[in-house]
Amino acid sequence: MLQFWTDNWLGEPLVDLPHIDTDFHGHLKGTVSEVIVNGGWNFPAALTSYGDIKDRMEAKVLPTVMLPNVLVWAHAPDGILTSKLALSFLRMSTTLLPWGDQI
């Protein structure tokens, strides 16, 4: 079940955005199905006071047909995690030094 406040919507979970009051975090619970009503966003009052976040969320296009609930790898163009992508993500990126010139 998709969580509205703790799932990654804008590059990070909504509760982790710097504008959200940390004292309010314990009350930020709810599923996405509670926020989408009749195919459109129905944001809770807690979000409407953060205009920039609300505007960025409203820019998210909601599907008009039911889609399967799947995990998406954010670092892949198609969202599918492959072993090659996982290895390249975990491997430290290093700068190749022209060591041949040093000899």
C-alpha cells in the first residue's frame, strides 16, 4: 500500500522535506488512496499550508486507469533494477588517472 507522507514523491519522502515541521511528523500518516478522490488530488490541510510542495505534487499526473503496484528503481531510466545497474550504483565511481603518463 502506497504511503502518502513517507514514500518518495519529490525525490525524497514528503516528511523529509525541509519545509515540514519536525514536531508534526508523528501525525503525518495516510495512504495515497486517501488523498486521491475521484481521480484527482485531495490534499490534507497539513500540506496545503506548504504551497510550494502542494504545487509540485499537483504537477504529478495521476493515471486514468488502474496500474500495477510495483517497486521502481529511481536510478534506472525504465525503473527496472538490473544486476548491472546495482553493481554500478554500489561501486565507487573513481576518476581514471593517466597513470601511464606518470611512468
